Amino acid sequence: MHEPYRPGRGLSAVNWPTTLFLIISPLAGIAGTAWWAMSGHFNGATLALFFATWAATAMGITGGYHRLFSHRAYTAKGPLRVLLMLCGGAAWEGSCLEWSRDHRRHHKYVDTDHDPYNIGQGFWWAHVLWLVYNRKEAVDPAEVPDLWADPLMRFEHRFYPWIATVTSFFIPIAVCAAWGDPWGGLFVASTLRIVANHHSTFLINSLSHIAGSQPYSDSHSARDNWFTALLTFGEGYHNYHHEFASDYRNGVRAYQWDPTKWLIWSCSVLGMATDLKRVAAEKVAAKRLEMLEKRLAEKLARRRVPLSVRAEAALEQARGQVHQALNHAARLRKEQHRILAQLRQNASAELTRALAELKEKLKQAERDLASTLAAWQVAAQGAGRAIA
């Protein structure tokens, strides 16, 4: 096991190259952008490029560094892998090997001293100070064996400073120079964009561990936070992610802001991504039910007033319906896996038809599960009002 992460003592403990970059980049980005805007250099195309490169770089981190490389939530073909690696590299958050090593440690040791951005050390430690005192460790191939075996990852790790410089500075400056605004390329589309990517990503490590909801688990500090999801193109549904890290989605509900999942799904339609991992709806619902029941029990314990027989009966009936729906969906899921295994061995029209019918049954089972869970919540709200 690696050494615990703790704030260092004295100037000798500071990682000066990283620290100076984290200090100079926001100063240069903000001051340079202000000068650019007020001195007559303002250019709408440059501002549009700022937002475009922010989005591309962010999804290089979310869709590439995070969901593809760190968690193997899906499989991407060569061109998509290279594109995501280059976009993620433009964030100046380290090579994918370093980033993935730290992130996997975060999941394995969350909320302990072995977690690189442990929120227990405070908001600012989790947000940025862990980088100020970050030990400059060589990547141990044993910690990321799957990535170390990938020549693309080793190449990016070896040449990361050059890759980051070209993608972050040379290309935006050259593009902006094409319409006569190289200074906007330097200060807005390059430097300010890097700062925006940095601190939106950092908020997942800090704000998403202290503010928001915990609908799936309270065994760790991670929280679902719509604001950080908005800034990071879907990463803010952090409570879900810590419970179901292998899922290619973070915003599991259709209405939740998660452009990264839509990008991955779109790439799968185009044949560029395969093996998109999704946690079964019944497993997600079971976690939600567990947390809802826990909170109701805590409320009842605080009130110290027993439920009426009628309220208890309504809750028990709703609970039974939820468990019945959970079991039904699980049985259908098991049957789906059985048919898929048979299809891989011996494809037939009969099995294909059976699979299509089963998929429709599963969709209906998931809808039934959602409605029974909603009914349980109504019954729980009624029980809460009964003791208010």
C-alpha cells in the first residue's frame, strides 16, 4: 500500500512546478482575458472557441480518462481512444496513467488518509491542496496493469508535457490567429480554458463530497450535486458513481444532465464504442429503497411515536409490491443472460425472437418497479405526516 496523503511541512514539501502552474494560470487567464476584453481585442469567435474547447477537454476527462480508462465502463475503438486521450490531455491534469492511478486509489480508499483527495482533510485539501503537496511518484505498473499494457497510454505518459502543450496552447493560438486574434487564443481559449477545466473537475473532489443528496448510500461522503454535474458535463452525480462505478452513466435518470453518457451512447450507435456497462435497474432500485427505509426509520426513531396500524399496513403492502417487482425484474434479467449465452454459442431466429420479447418484458418490469417504488414513497410520506 502507498503512503498516506497528508499536508507537508515547510516549503520543501511543496510540489513547486505544479503549485506555480496552479497559481500563475488563473492570474494570467483572468488578467489576460480582462485586458483582451477591454482593449478592443474582443472576438466572438474566440469566445465560442473557449466554450468549445472547454467542452471537448471536459469530455476528454469524463468520457476518456474517467469512464473509459479508469473504470472500463465501455470499450472504444482506436480513433475514439486517441481523440479522448488528446482531449483529456489538454486539461493539464497529468497523464492518463497518473490520473487513473490516483482516481482508482480514491475509490479504493475513499475518505481515508490513503485517498489522494480525502475530504476528511477539508474542502481545500480535496479541491487543490492535495496537488500542492502531491508526492511526485513514478507510476507503478502493478497499480494500473491494464493501462500499462496499452502502448497508447505509455506513449502519452512519456510525452505528456509535449502533448498537453500542443493541444492546450499551440492549436488554440493557431486557430485564433487565423482570424487575427492570437492574444485571445493565448489568454482565453488556452489559459482561461485550462483554469475552467481545472476548477470544475476539482469541485467533484471537494463540493461533491460535502454538498448534495445521498440517494444510494451514506457509507461514504460522495453526493449527487446537480451544480457540479452542470459544470463537468455529468460527473456531479457522484453518490451514484461511487456505488456503481462501472456504469457508463453517472446521471442514471433520463432527465439528469450527463452529456458524457449521451456522447458515449452516440458513439455506440456509430459503431465507435461497444460493451456499454449499465447497472441493472433492480440493483439501483434496491439501493434507493434501502436508503429510503433507513431515513424513514431514523425519522420514526427521532419522533418516538409508533406508527398507526393502518400506516404500518400501508407501508408493508407497498414494500411487498416493491420486492415483488425487484424479484420479477431479477428473474427476467437472469433469463436474458441465459439466452444471450445461448446466442453466443448458437445463433438462431427462435432465440433472437425470444430475446426481443424478453427485452420488452424487461422494459415493462422496470416501469413497474419505478411505479411501485414511487408508491412506497407515497406511503412513507403518509406515515411521516401521521407522526408529525
